[in-house]
Amino acid sequence: MWIDYLCINQQNDIEKAWQVALMGDIYKKADQVVAWLGPGDCDGQRAMEYLDELGKEAYLCGFYHDHRSGYIFWQKLAEFYSTHQVTLPFNPIPTPLKAVLHAEFYQHGPLPTLMSLSVFHKINGWSGGGRCFPVREMKSLFRRPWFGRVWVLQEIALSKEAVFIYGTTEINRRILAAAMNAFECFKRVLIGRHQVGGWGVLKPYHYKVFLASFIRATTMVNAHRIKEMYFPLIALLRLTCVGSPNLEKHGPHHLDSSDPRDKIFALLGLASDRKELSQKGVNPDYTKSCREVYILATSVLLQQGHWSLLSFVQPHQSSGYGDLPSWVPDWYQPLTEPLQIVEDDHMTLEPEFGASGQSNSMLTVRVDNTISGLHSISLKGLVCDTVHSVGFFPRRRSSWNVPLGETFSWPEEWLVETLRLTYRTKGNFPSFEERLRAVARASVGGMMNNSEGHLARASEDILFEAIHLLRSSVLRITDRKIKIKARKFLAKTRIKNLTATNRIEMHLPDNMIGRSIKRLPFITVTGRLGLGYDNIKAGDVVSIISGAQLPYILRLQPTGKYYNLISEAYVDGIMDGEALQGAAFTWLNIV
């Protein structure tokens, strides 16, 4: 038997580093790993019992191996259940439902389809006699500190078998993973129906599922996929460090460690590129300071070509482990999701941009660690514009949070302020329509969630939603000239007001709220609208980094020799290489 807390001398840095390096092999060779969640309480144990029962059925449906198993089938079932009164027990199957079942029968096979129907019948909240997810009790269970520790990720990822014990109840990892994947699948179905405006009959239970966030728990119980997918360190950092700056409202998504160095060390045993990292000095070493560990790991990742980690350089709270160079992310604090998100491999970025031209070109980087302690990098790039003005919201106390009471008013304020910025410089807008189109794109970073819930480049349809939002926002415009121009445009447009009988689901306001967290709109000297983190200032410059898909905001130091990296950015009109015409890359020195 090996117990990490007892077998590692936490006071001896050398022994601790040696033991940490062995932990991966220990978990791989163990016959079983036992995760002790705590002494237990009534709510948590009831959740365990429910998930154990449901998980056994969900496992037979394939939810352990594929968390999207049966998603298309469940979409059709949700449409049926939400628009029909189904109060009968599962047997006999209601006649109208047989048509849905028959349509999917040959695609999924008889057993998975029947079992999947049985699971959905129990959890959907529309059926009579079902057993809905005990959301309140699940919250009690998944609040346990174990689910938030970065170190335990490899316990589950590398073990042959794992079991969770909470009080007097226990559940197998595979069963718990299947149950949680079924929950996430059902939640995704509800989100999909919301985005296409097809809720049908909605009950309080569906709101609870819709709003519940068990990302930490779902990540942890599905950790076996990390071993199967061979995630490199950069992918693991994305998986474990992205969270929310407003933890009380949105809940923590990132994983914690008591020692900030362990945000790197705890992932090395799982990283598919650990041998390459080790050869370059990235190993568990508790004689190094956190600052040294973060600088070394980031410089090695940049040399591997992972330019996208520069998007994790964000405004953050002060720390007790020293100031980091501007190009090094603070991996310990929860990071806001960058403008681009990643696919399931945590490597492929979407949607794709091409600010530096060919997106497959390699990042060119030089790392300079001087004796004086000045840690700088040099990147091939160019400066193409300068920030003229940044959006200002006097009633907003913090850009890190949108108060619940402003959910409906905030998109209007965001639109009006972004529109106001377009009049701060001359700008090249041939018409008010083109001006509003640019405002809409910049307000969401040039991307929107489409009807399938995937993040994609903003389409021409964004103008339609922007016009409707402008209609409701026009009274918020304080500048008389801008208000007159807006009203003239609205008077000319033929788009009618939204009505209850001819209604579309508006995606733009929700996307604005999400993109505004920790960010502000800005306009450049040449009249290009942009979006970046809230530490951008007038006078900062817009740069294009060779090999990067996005522009980055830099700030020239008083010496005129070095830049500070400030923010990733969306800059309207240069996201597909337009700024490269007639320009040449040079070395940009960043400290």
C-alpha cells in the first residue's frame, strides 16, 4: 500500500522531487487506486447511490467510452417529450415515441437504443415516474476538495481501476464517469434546444440542470482519456488552468494546488512530451522558485511552437511569488478562456484566424536569460497600428463580472459604447450599416456560437441581431449626433420588430456578455475596432506575431528597446493577413 500524504516527506524538497517523479509509475502499476472523498453526509451519499444506479445503465449505453453517445437520439427524444404529455411508465412505450425509436433503431443498434431510451425516460423531467438528477445533492458531493486538486488527476488517468469512497458508499470510476457523461449529454441537449428556441414545456428541473456546473468532476472522472489521447503539457495546462475570474458566480473550473509550482509539476507525469521537456530541464525541482519554474516551462513551450499560450497572459491579482515577465502566464490563478477555444484534443483552435498569414507557419522565438535576471524573448513580428481609445463604463465596478441584474441591460451598454468608439477617430465606414456591422463583430471578438453550439467566425447574420439590439439601445446613446444617425438608419431599415409569433433566438447578447468578461473594446488610430483584456491603454501598439493566428497588444517601455506583452486581441479588418501587405517582420523584444 502507498499513500501519498503519508509516504512523501513534504518538508524535504529533494525527497519530494524524487517521489513526485515516481508517482506516475506507482499509479500505473497499482491494481487499484482508492480515492477517499471524505466522511460523507446525507446529501452526498444520496447522490452517490443515485449515480451508481444510473451509471450502470449509462455504461451499457456506451457513455463511458463516448460522452456524446446517443446525443442525436436524445435530441429527438427531447423534442418529443417537451411537446407531448408522457405520463406513462417506460413500458409500454407510447405509440408516437415508437416512430422516433424506429428512426434511430438501425443507426444505434437495439440494445444501446432501448437502454438509452430507458435512461432518458428516467432523467428528462417531462416523464411521469422518472428519477431526475438530484442536482442539489450532486452539488454537495462535487464540492468536495478532492475534485479540485490537480495532483489527483494522474491518480485516475493512469490507474487500471479506481474506486471513489464517500462515507459508507462507494462507486467505480467507470460507472461514475458514465453517469456524469449522461448528465453532460442531457445538459447539452437542453442547451441546444435553448439555442434554437425550441424549449417546449420547461420545468424548474431543467433550469437546475442548465445552470449546474460540474466541470471539475466531469474532467476528473474522465481523466482516463488523457492517457488515451496523449496530451502534451500545453494541452494539460489548458485543461486544468482555464477557469473563471468570478469563482463565486461561475464556479471554479481550474484545478488547484497548495504549492503554485505543482500546477506544472503535477502534469509532467501525464504529458506525452515529458521526455522532451525533461531534456530541456522541465522536471520536478522544489529547489527552484515558482518564478523560475514558470519562466522555464513557458520558454520551452514557446520554443516548441505553442504561440497560443501567449493568450494566457492576462490581468491577474498580485501573487506572493514575485513578478513574472510579461510574456509568462500566471498558471496558478484561474485564467479566463481566451478568444479562441480548443477542440476535444485541447490543441486545435477554433475558430481559425490568419492575422499572420499562413496559420501553419512556425513561431520564431529566441529566449534570452541574462545574468542580471532580465528574462526576455524575441519574436518575429511587426507593429501595424496604435490603440487610440479604450471603452469606458463608469457604472461598471469591475470588468471581471456582469451582475445578474444587468443581464438584459449590459449588452445594450456594450453595444452603445463600442459604437461610440467608432466616432473617436475618422474610421473608414462607408455607411452606418457597415459601421454597425463592425461594431457587432468587434463586440464579440469576431465569433459567435452557431445554432449547433459551436464557436465559429461571425457571419453576415450578425447584422440582423445588431439592428434589433440597437433598436432597444438607442435611448442609451448620450451623444446627440450619434443618436440622430442611429435613428435615421433604423427608420430606413426594413427589418421589422421581433414579435412573439415571428421570433428568433438572439445569440448576440449572450455572446456579448461572455466576451466582455475581463475585456474592453478599443479603437485604433486607423479606425479599426478591437477587443482585448481590460489592461489595454491608449498608446499601446497592435502587433502581428509570425505564426500566430491573433494579433497581440504590446506596450513599449520608456527605454524604447523592449515591449511588455499586454493582451491577445481581435482587431476588425486585419484577422486574415490584411496588415501584412508591404510589411516585413522584424525582431520584437519582450520582457
